[in-house]
Amino acid sequence: MTHEMIPVFDLERAVAAIRSELDRRWSRLLTDRRFVGGDEVQTFERDFSRFLEVSESVGVANGTDALMVALRALGLEPGDEVIVPAFTFIATAASVSWLGGRPVLADVEAGTLNLDPEQVEAKIRDRTVGVIGVHLYGRPFEVDAIRALCDTHDLWLIEDAAQAHGARFDGRRVGSFGDVATWSFYPSKNLGCFGDGGAISGNNGELLERARRLANHGRSRHYFHREVGINSRLDSLQAAVLNCRLPGLEEDNARRREIAARYRSRLDHFDELSFLEDDARAEPVYHQLTIRLDARDALRGHLKERGIGSTVHYPHGLHQQPAFEGLDLEPADYPVATRAAADVLCLPMFPELTTGEVDRVCDAIAEFFSGHRTANALRASPVHAK
């Protein structure tokens, strides 16, 4: 029997779910011609703030700009040090470097791959001004411990929530614990648009007002600029996509949790792989369904042969990136991140994924391990040794 490809993420299904509503909104925009700002952007900023249970959100052009604008709004100066996890997407650290700061990498926890509070504490120095924590794969980091460290040492905290739209920790939405939170709406995110988009959110009105100004050329009123800013605005076409998708986000995240539970129930008994740990206080949203195994690359090839997509987030820790060679980073100083880069594998995960497709992925993984065990047994047998 020939099966259709199971992708890691299927944007075609996401488009189909909102096509009629999006056609209506985009047709109105073509008539009104409010492509920058306007009702769609204002509506999204209001509704996203309500969803996050925070006071304000500022739409920007993408998730990286969200980080850079947030850092500028917090007053980052050249030479300031910011602690970031060693295992995450490069934008988290690169945004600090781009503004003249120095990213200081801290290793992650072995069970969760989220920022390790003990490692953060060990990295705090005289020039440290803040911490950026990442809710990796849609699973909240230990915000209470990191927040307490920041408060004790008078540091600010940015929540990089680009992968965690809708997640909770201790009953509260992520994005409400830090001085500010940053978001990406890249198409594959839990809440994604059909291009680039991002946002900054939080409860500090003065900080968010400055972020809004910085993202709009430093302008406080028309042709009057209080400071030098950049041009980073969420456009109306992408805001319209987000307005279509936001009402269904809770249901989509619930489905992701169902899919994650199905994967775990089918695969948890295999000693050859492990799942990441979830904090009992957290309600993850599984932007990625990530397993760890020594035979990562072999399993990827096996799945590909059977028409099943997979991906690696991330094949290199930040300490292994040539872009940060000037920081004099040694893999031995980041053992958890180094190991994670060698053994993480992300399986298909999106809300439209069917239970049958999940089972097909699990069957292929079971087949892989069965084949490996047979091969290992043959290699170990006296007959084979001859």
C-alpha cells in the first residue's frame, strides 16, 4: 500500500481551516487599503493581550525584531552581558550581539533542555543586566526560579516565548512572568501567520510604550521622533491571518497535547529513546514533539524512506556556532547542550495531524528498533562472529 507523505508540519491544512474567513478579511483590506496599521492590527493586539492575560501587546515585523526592540526598550548598552540558554535558535543570542551586548551562554537542564537556574546563577557577573529564558519546544522553563534570581540580583527577564503561544506555568500564561515577552508568528508556530510577524507583550505600560515607539522609527507623533528607532511593524495582511487563527488556538493546543500523549503511550516503553520531561506545574503546548536517541540520524533516514518527515531543532548548540567563535566557548563547558544537539529529533506535530498518521509514525519507529535489535543480536552471535 502506498501512503502519502506525513510532513513535520503541513501549512496546506492550516490554510484550508481558515480560507473562507481569511478571504473575507483580505478582500476588505484590498478595498480599504490599510496595509500598515489599521483595524486588523489593533484588533489583534487587543485580542492577543486578552488571550495572554496581560495589559498590552505591540505587533512587530518578526520574532527577531521583537527581541531586539525589547532589548533596546530595556536599555541594553554596548558591553552589557545577557545570560541566554546554550541550546536554542540563534536569534535569542544574536539579538544581544547585534546591539553590542555580550551573550553569556548557560547550559540547559538535562531533563527539560530548558535554561538551568543553577547555571544561570553561576554566570551572573558585574556586567550582567538581564536574562533571556526560552520556553523551548512550547514547554515552559522554570520561571519561578529564574524570576527569583533576577529579582535577587536586580536583573530584568525577557521571556522568549516564540514557541509557546498559550502555554501556562502554575496556572498563568507564559508571557506574564518576565519584564517583557517576545513572540514569533512564523508560519510553523502554534500561532503563525503566512509570512513573518512578531509581537512584544507584558504588563509594564511604560516599557511597552517605548517598544512601540522604537519599532516605529522612534516616533511619538507624526514626523516627531523622540529617539532613533527602526521600522518594524506587523502588517495588516498578516494581522488578518492571526485574527483568523487566534480564536482556534486553545483547541489547536489541546489537540497538540492529545497527539503528544499518543506518541508517549505508543513509544514510551522503548528503552532506546526518551521523551523530554515536563514540569508538573506546566501546561505545555508542544510546538515540537521532541525525542532523544543515540541513533537519531539512522532513524531519520528510516522515517524518510517510509514517507515520514522529521527534523532536528537544533543540530548545533550556540556554543558550536561559528558566529560566536569570538566568545571563546568550549563544548566541554556545555555538556548538556552538546549532547542534545547530537540526539534530539522532532517528529510530525501539528493540530491537523490525524491519529492514524501518528500511529503510522509510531509503527515505523517500532519497526526501526525491531530491526536494530535483530541486527545487534546477529552481530553478537558466535555464528556471525565467524
